[in-house]
Amino acid sequence: RKEVEQDPGPFNVPEGATVAFNCTYSNSASQSFFWYRQDCRKEPKLLMSVYSSGNEDGRFTAQLNRASQYISLLIRDSKLSDSATYLCVVNFGNAGNMLTFGGGTRLMVKP
Amino acid sequence: NAGVMQNPRHLVRRRGQEARLRCSPMKGHSHVYWYRQLPEEGLKFMVYLQKENIIDESGMPKERFSAEFPKEGPSILRIQQVVRGDSAAYFCASSSVAGEVANTGELFFGEGSRLTVL
């Protein structure tokens, strides 16, 4: 079983739609959680952290469910520019504090 | 540009040759992470280094791969006797303080080096 699992998609949605991605992680002792965005053939960039109480940044809302070990990302009012791959990222609290990335969910927003 | 610099951006090698990928972290950063991304897959952690030290190499293949981060100069990821399966994008990321990554989640990535093995 992968440590961080995501549905690879693609999710094809029209502009203005609301879309949600889920991600599950394997280790209940996981420390911290994030969403990254990666454009085609570009480097990943941090989109937002995910807090236990849930958090919002503009059109983006991230939520964490520790009991079920999943993380979600909700995008409201999708824009063409939101088309990208969204990577679920977990810090498992290991010595190096490295981040473990999921395989990504590809989003394509169509006009 | 004070960002993470990787070179070469694109590298083509024939099977059996060596590939050397270089990474200069952001100014002031002393922690370097290497990740590999196979086509249509996610990023896989390879190795974490601080200056002159390998801290965690649990993601490195046991053979043919090595990494260093000398006191002076860039971090180097070296792949000996490349095979077709090594074709991938190799991303380097840096941070200023290791513990900070766990809190902020912010790794600063370079644009990657794309290795193609013929």
C-alpha cells in the first residue's frame, strides 16, 4: 500500500464548477499535511497547509480527518488557470523531516 | 535569481554512461533534498543532505546512485551505468532549517533535470 494515495484523475470540469480531491495516508502518527500544485513539466509549489480545524485560502479549502486518515482539497468557482496536478503531501515525522508526496490528481478546467 | 538552480535542465545519455546532476540551493539554505519523478507518477524521495553529510538516503537505490553536498559547491546526484528505467525528472529542493519543513511544508524546488536514457 502506498503511503500517500490519490486518485490520479483526470478530473475534467467546466469553468465555475466546484471540485474536490481526496487523499489517504497510511500512518496515523503523521505530523503535518500540505497540498502542492504542479503545472505540466514544472516544479511543484506549495499551495497550502492543512490544519486539523480545516482552513481556507480564497477559493481553496483544505480539510483533515485524522480518524479516517484522509485529507481533502475543495476548489470553488474553478478557473482555467487552476488546471494542474494537485499533490497531497504528508510529513510522517521521520528524522529527516522529508515530505512524502502522493502521486497527484490531475485537474483540467474547460471553458 | 536566488532560487534553487539545477543543471543541466535536460540530459541525454546512452545506456551504461554516467549522469551527473547538479543543484545549488537557495542562498542561505543548507539542507538539500533530491526527489525523482517518473513519467506520469508522483515525486519519490531519494536522499536528504546537509553540508558534507548524508542525513537520510532511504530512498536511494542501493547500486549506481550516489549523492554528495560538499562544503563548497553544489550538491551532486550521480548515476553510474544508466539504464532506461533511470529516465525521469530529478528535482532538487532546499530549506533553511530541517524542522521548519515539517511545520511550514515549504520546500523550494528547482525546475528539475530531465534525464533521458537512450
